[in-house]
Amino acid sequence: ANVKSDSILCGGGGFTSDAWTQIRADVLGVELRVLAQKEPGIMGAATMAAIGVGQYADFADAYDALALFDRTFTPDQAKHAQYNDLYGLYKEAISINASLGKRISQLNSATGSR
């Protein structure tokens, strides 16, 4: 979407591991702020209900009152650069593999093999 952000707000099961969250921050190259609430889906449903009954005027008000963050992960820029290099190699490998796959498929079609 070509949207740039200095910080990403996240939470839930995939963000319970500090090691994996740090890896994500390093790969993405942006700060990750992890919600203190361990079930953000439930929190979202409760937030919509609270807005619906007039507890909060809108999502901005509810966010200001309810969104609490307990951990922040700052990317290691050296690791981010390494991950970018590895991603470039990965994209190149995928492209080469796709080309080889097409050639193998053409050979199989020409010989009648499956």
C-alpha cells in the first residue's frame, strides 16, 4: 500500500514471543509496540460494544482510554540491512526457480511425461 510508519502497533498470539517480535522489528526496520492486552480481538469487540452503548464517542476516544502497551521493540539497523540483503537473494532465487519450473514443465509436455 506504500504506507510508511515509524511504529507499528501489534498484539496477540504471534507477539507473545519477545525473540520473534524482535526479529519482526529487525526485518521490517520499524519499532513495534506490543499491546498489554493478550487478546486484541476480544478487546476490539469490547471496544465496539462500548462505543455502541455510548461509553466512548468513537474509536479514537476508546483507543486513548484502552490501548495500553507493555513492550516496545526497536529494530537493529545492521540486522535490518542483512535481512534486506537476504530478501533480495530470496526474490532472485524465486525468480530463477520459477523459470526453471517453466522449462521443466515444457520438457515434460514435449515428452509426454508427467
